[in-house]
Amino acid sequence: MRRVVRLSIWGKVIGGVAGFALGGPLGGLLGAVAGHALDRMRAGGAGAGADTVAARQVAFTTAVIALAAKMAKADGRVSRAEVNAFKDIFHVPPAEMKGVGRLFDEARADAAGFEPYAEQIAAMFAREPAVLEDLLAGLFHIAKADGVVHASELEYLRDVARIFGLDAHAFERIRATHVEPKGADPYSVLGVSRGTADAEIKRAYRKLIRENHPDTLIAKGLPQEFVDLANEKMAAINAAYDEVERERGLR
């Protein structure tokens, strides 16, 4: 059963709270949907005291919507299953659904490509690759909602990962979690090779656990609403390490 979220990021996104401080294409997208709210905040001098974590959370959430919209445009269709998955996985309250829909439609209709959105969020979280992995995981959630990640979607997701600066191991960790969790190479999920020494594998595993703990990610800008993404990735990392332990007799 999914957790009930009491404090919603969605009202901040649609209402413009903290989002006006973003600038760039993400800020422009928010301004197109919630410009009146942003104007009131600017007039009241709210910009100077904007909370950095809140702004990063708004940026993360807006980027998920914008990049999902661009993925739908690249794929040529938006299935009902994908829409329902977005509502369920990302805990969008009914009162905010119309606003989220406007943001999605605005991003999809934008003539610019997905690259400016991906580049802006990559720059914001350049030192937090685990947060970018979870953003990519959000896109995988949406892509797989109709039962399969289509070739065009996978190509799009690889392009997003490249802009994010994620290496092949990071992409495989996310892809394996969502596309073929039972057949994933555990060494790839851990970001090591089969020739890596036992001690180095343990260090790699512990580093991944530290970096991907939900509390760590929330402190760096992952909204509470998206914590399920971090939990799923942690489960995949633990499962991979358990498999390597059994194979090597490390216990």
C-alpha cells in the first residue's frame, strides 16, 4: 500500500511557490502556467528569502512533468495507462490535477526540444547524481505504465541520461529496476565488474547505500512525494549485492 502524503509539492509547483527563483526554461514553463502567482510573489519581495531546498524540489518536480511531456511527444502518444500511472505514483491530489495537466500540456506544446529542460536540471543537481537517477526513474515509471518501454522511449531516456552525465552503470541500474529486475546483471547494478575485488565491491555497495538513502536525497532536493523512487532503487541495490554475496560466498 502506498504512503499518504500530507504535505504536497504540487501546490507549490502550480501556485508558483519557490518556482519563480528558478529562471531558465523550467522557470519559464512555470511562469506560463502560474504567471499571476509569480507576479504577486515578486511584487511582495518574496524572492530574496526563497528556500533553496524548496526551489530545488519544485525544479525536480517540474522537470519530471516537462521531460515526461517531451517523452510523450517523442513517442507520439499518451496512453491512459501512463496518465493513470502518473497520478498514482506521484500522488497528485485531485485539486491539483488540472494545474499539473496544464503544465504537462504547456511543455508538450513548447516548440523547443527536451534538451534545455534536461540541461538546466542537470546543472542544478550536478553534485547529486543520485537525485538525477531518481528523476530518470520517474520517467521510466511513466514509460513502462502501458506494460512495455518502447524503443523510442528507451532512446529518449538514454539521451536524457547522457545530458544528466550518468554513466552506463547508472543507466543500467535504473533500466534494470524497471524493465527487467529479475534478469539484471548484479555487477552492473552495483557499478562494478565481475573482476572487481571483494573489498572494492563492498565499498561500492556501501557508497551507493549512503548516496541513495531516501533521507539523504530529500535533503538534497528530492520531494517527499517521490521517495518511493528512492526506495525502489535501494531495493534493487540490496538485491544485487545479495546476489553477489551468494555467488562469491561473502557471508
